[in-house]
Amino acid sequence: MEAIACDQLGYAVIALGGGRKQVGERIDWRVGFAHPRKLGDHVEAGEPLLLMHYDDETAAATAEKIVQAAYQIGTVPPDKKLELVSQRFA
């Protein structure tokens, strides 16, 4: 995994109904993603990028397109995995 547009993953959750486009919109707490692939992970062709929970086929199709566009998979792995926490402040 060379790059992930994390903001796009957020938009995909919104497309599923798990977020709000406008204040006051209802959130469906049943939808979302589990086990997303991380930057630097090795992915073989056909392996899932994440597990999607959804309740609407049309919304899921939209979210799937967004997710696929968000992940950049290449042949050369990144030099190193990034640290989860890069800096701490007291």
C-alpha cells in the first residue's frame, strides 16, 4: 500500500449513512468499515482492502467506488511503515 486518501474513506462512510452531510441528519450506527488495510501493508490481487458494513446496496456501491479510489496500490513498498504516533506533547 503506497498511499491512502483517508479523507475519502470518511466520505465513503458518509455515503453509507454513517456520517452527516448537514447538521441534524440521522446517523446509521450500524454501517462503517472494519479491518482496513494500512499504509505499507502487502496486498495481493483479489484481497479485500477492508470489511464494509452496510444496509443499502446503492449506498454500498457508491462507497465501494470511493474506497477503491482512496487506496493507491503499487509494486514498490514504502521505505518504512510510519509510526502511529509521530510526536507527543506534555
